Amino acid sequence: MNEKELLSFILRGKNRRHMLLLLDKGSKAQAEIAKITRMYKSHCSRTIKELRDLGLIEAEGDCRELLVKAMEK
């Protein structure tokens, strides 16, 4: 995916935008992200997976204590 396609993909998704803006301020736990963004946990998990698969974020830990942070780029 080139930069233009990646930017378009991010901008099309409200949850992706919110999560990246939040993680730009620092690492957060998955439950904390869901609470702050008011996302359902299932939507939060799916968004984390999408962004992790694209290499935009890192996620460490198991499902209960997943720590997520934005990648340095």
C-alpha cells in the first residue's frame, strides 16, 4: 500500500483516526482506548489489528492487558 492509499484508508475510518490521534500522545491499554474513544471493545480490537497489520502501531501483551503504542515513523 503506497502512502496515498494508506492515508486514504486511515481517513476513511473514524475509529482508525481517533485511535492514531490518541496513541500519538502516548501508549495506552486497550481498555483505556475503548473507554476514551467510546468504542465497543470488539471495534477497538479490530482497529488495533488493522493498524498493527499495517505496521502503524505496536501491541504488546495478552488480550486483557494489551499495551498499544504508535510506531515511530
